[in-house]
Amino acid sequence: MKTLIENPLIVTMNDSNDVVDKGAIVIDGNRIAYAGPAERVPAGPFDMVIDAGRMIAMPGMVNAHCHSAANLVRGMMPSKPLEIWRAYYRASLRDMREDDFYASALLGGMEMLKNGATTVLDHFAGSAACKFMGAGAAIRAMRDLGLRHVAALTVTDKNYEDTIPLGQTDVSLNDELKRMSASEAKSTRAWLDECEEFVATFHAPDKLTTACPGPSAVQRCTDELLTGCADIARKSNLPLHIHLAETKAQQVQGNSLYGHSLLRHLDSLGMVGANLSCAHSIWIEDDDVELFAQRGATPVHNPASNLRIGSGLAKVKEFLAAGVNVALGTDGAASNDNQNMFDAARLVSLIHNHAGSDFNQWVSPAQALAMATRNGARTFGLDAGMIAVGKLADIVLLRRDSAAYRPLNDVVNQIVFCENGSNVDTVLVNGEVVVAGGRLTKIDEMEVLQIAEAARAHLEPSMQKELAAARSMEPALAEMYFRVFGKDR
Ligand SMILES: [Zn+2]
């Protein structure tokens, strides 16, 4: 199958951020065979020609961190610090089963595709009652949509109470803590076996799936589990994804467990390399920035989530100054609550500007768009994230005849500052058109909404019960939070 995209303005997002006016893109199978000026386009015949004379072509974005199970509870979770928020979020997952995980992933995946993301890293955590916690259903949903995905199976083998600096645990908390642990933790060996089987079952790049281990967080895993996951990734040349230092309580816990930073600990286990991506990476030490740079590892910045649950401001300017490959994510819909990468790109280009800081280091729109595209592809070992010969044909076409791009002064700045997803016209993933005229092509959008609505409705009784139980934990968790930060901040 050969496709010609005729006459677009091409925002290549190659390493020199080249923009080509009156360009042409030829796709042969699932790869880009030509990208450059229209007058030099190779001769056809073509099986399909897309008239893009009034379009902007950009690489599909890579959402480098989210949780597909969270889409049914968007707008529902309290704006409270992670340790409290997480008790509620975990409670909402407890009675979800395969069909619910399918519905949730379908809803979020639809939103991502329609807003210009063509790859998502799904740090999948579901229910221990399901095989692979239900991740197989999420993978099925993303394949049905035609959305490329890196499915990182979340594993943890420590009891919940050992993963946060709770101090003297209130006895009234014990039952809830046990339930939290039971819904997540398994033995180390059981998790490693499941992880290996998960990769063997689902890893299939030709079906758009990269399957890999995703240890939940450094302090939530034993060293044996962490190194076992790293071995699985190394053996099959896969990415490795983990949460790192999202909150100050995690930094405190890391220092007390290991005597140095969480990232240093991973490095002492030989795990920090180019295949490692670390969601958040906020409460790190200054020399951790250098460590990221030296090892070629990637912090994944999730600006909306960090603001929504008050986690803190990641050292994005310091990362960029040190030459670190920073990727960008939405995080799950329980802490964002949209799954829109244009929103993430706009936020990262705004929230790091503040008076008194060196304005030469403020995040530029081009840097923000690189984070949203090629940087994410690089960390997941995907030959994508830019419009260039040989790259995977993951391409987004934006309508130029809209307020966002008229007058067209600076296309990159306008994509980052003015686009909200409403001008997405066509999306190709792996050379296939999966959004046309702004609508999904492979699945009926109304059906996606109905499936999601039905799943949420049948979960309502158990969700209310579980959320009430989570509420009983809040005072003790709040006490911990104020112990870590001091109350008058
Ligand atoms: Zn996360």
C-alpha cells in the first residue's frame, strides 16, 4: 500500500526541527518513504492520495505515561496529595474486571487519537483478580482503535504500609491497609513469572504492541523484583518504565530505605540506562539530573497531573540544560483528567516560566513539542516521533483554516500555544488512517461512549462502598502528609 500526502506544510520535528512548506509525504507500507518538497516527490502510482493543501502535517505525539484503567473515574477524584488521592483511586479499581478495563482503555484511547497522540505508554495497573491484572483487555482496546501502545505491566511486591512513611500506624487503619496490599502485592517470583508470560503473550510490534515490565515505583518493589524486571527488559531489548520520586514523602521514604536517592538506588542495581523511563522524577537530588544525562535515561514529565494533585514542579529546565531526553505524558485520567497531549505540551511550555528564574532556560515551544514527539519515541525504542524517511508512518494532519493558525506566524509556536485538538483532521498510525475528518475510522465513537457509560454504571454500587472505605484512611494519611511537609506551608 502506497499513500501520498499532497502539499501539506510539514512540521518534521527532526533533530533540527525543519519545517517544509508545500511538502509531500509518501508512505510505503507502514514507513515514510519520502518527506520533503512537493516538487521532488517520487512518481506514483499511489493507492491513496490525501489532499493536504490546507493541512499541517506533524508527527503523531507519544503520550509517555498514563494509566488506561483510570478513564471511567475522570473528574471524580479529589484534588488531594498523591498518598491520599491514591487510596481513593485504588478503591475505584478494586471491582473492575476485564470488560471494564476494555471500556476504560477504549475511552481514553479514543480521546488520545482524536487529539493527535499516536502512541501511548500504558503503565497498566488493574485488579489482581484478573490475569495480567486485566492488561490484556486494555491491549485489545488499543489494537481495536489502531493506537500504538507500550504496555508496561505494573508490579509491586511490598505491602502498602511499607511503601509510605506512615509512622505509627493507627490500628483502625489495619483492615484497609491489608485490603490495599491484597489488591496489589504478589510474591516476587509470581510477579516475575507473570511479567515474562505477559511479554511472551503480547509483545508484537506488528500488532502495535510493545509489552514490557513496569515496576510500580522504586520504594514499592524489592531489589529482587526490580532487577528481575530489568533482566526481562534487557533479554528482549524492551523498555523499562517506573514511577520515580513523585512526592516528597517518596523522597523521604527513599532516603530512609536506601540512604540515598531513589534514582541512585536504581543505579546501584545497574538499571539506569537508555531504555529506562521514569514517570514524574520530581523530588530528586541535584546530582540525579547529571545521572539521567550520563546514563541516557528519560524522565517523563506529567504537568497536568503534577498540578492537579500538587506533587511539585519537576526540574525540567535543569534536565534540558543538562541535555537529558525529557518525554511528556498526560498521566491517568484520575489525576489529569483529560488525555490530551496538546494540553500537556501547552502546560509544559508555560508552567516553568517564572519571574526571577533565568528566562534563557524557560521551556520553548519547540522543546515542548520535541518532548511530546521524538523524545518519547526514543525512550521506548520506537522508530517514530518525526516525519523523516524510514520512520514509522504515525502522522497527524491539522486543519489550517482555523483561528489557531490564521494568520500563520509561527507554526510550531501556534501548535503548542493555540492548538487544543479541535483541528485534528486525519491521523495515521503505522501507515493506516485511523481518524478521518476528525472521526475514528475503525470503531464507532458512539459505541465507545456507550460501552464506557455502561461499565461505569454497573460499577457504581461497589465504587461507592470502596470509596467510603478509602475515606476512613484519610485522617492517618493526612497526618503523614503534614508530618513530611510541616503544617503551615
Ligand atoms: Zn502514574
